Amino acid sequence: MTVEQVEQGPRQVARTVEVPASAEDVFALVADPHRHGELDGSGTVGGTVSGPRRLTQGAKFSVAMKQFGVPYRITSTVTRIEDGRLVEWRHPAGHRWRWELTPLTLTSTRVTETFDYSTVPAVQGKVYELLGFPHKNAAGIEATLRQLRSRSPRA
């Protein structure tokens, strides 16, 4: 299995992988914030989530997190959603996380996850870069996509 780098534009970190599952099955997983901890390859997402079982446009969900050994809680807001194709939410700091699903066959989907910090002010983006977030998030995305692929019954 190969997780590939995808060029999405400046201040966006994206990786993609082919998953042996339908887009509907993958969407059901990524559109349920209560299940995000099952996929998390970064080690930052906790299991305590409040919010809807299926995300919709404008929905808010709250997740227990841990980074640099410090526990905290964030509430994100869904900014875009397309049934079976796309889920995107805005982190309270302004950056966005996005899942794009491209059906390849009835049982195979190209899944792209993106950390998009092009939406934050330039100074904040520089701070992210100085703290190593693009590199760290790239590694987390790769691990997440591997986890997603390994969960498929046909992997």
C-alpha cells in the first residue's frame, strides 16, 4: 500500500491512498466524529466526542485532544459537506481538515486527507511552520490513511 503526497496548493498538506471500500462506507466513517479516534494516526484525537453522529453543514462537534502532552478540548464547525464525497471542518484556530472521497469502483475509493492552513493569517501560518505542524501533520495523515485502509475488510 502506498500513501502518496498530493499537491493541493500553498499551505496545504495532503496525502492520498486507495481504499478497498465503497465511498459510502468511507463517508459513513469520516462523517461520524465519534469514530475519528478509531482512525487517528497522529495520536492527538481522544475518544471523548460530543456532537451529532453524522455531520451536516454548519454542525459543531467537540473532541478531547492531547498535543505536546497537554490535554485540551476543541469544538470544530463543518464548513463543507457533500454526501459520499467530502467532509471539511474548521478548527477553532482557523485551519481546516478535509476528507475528499473519489469512487473508483463500487468497492474502491481514492481517499485524500488535507490539513489546510491557507485559511489562517500569514503570521499564524509562519508560526505553524516554525512549530513543525506541516511536517507533523503530514506524518499523522499518512498514519491515519494507513489505518483507514487496514480497517477495510478487503485490505
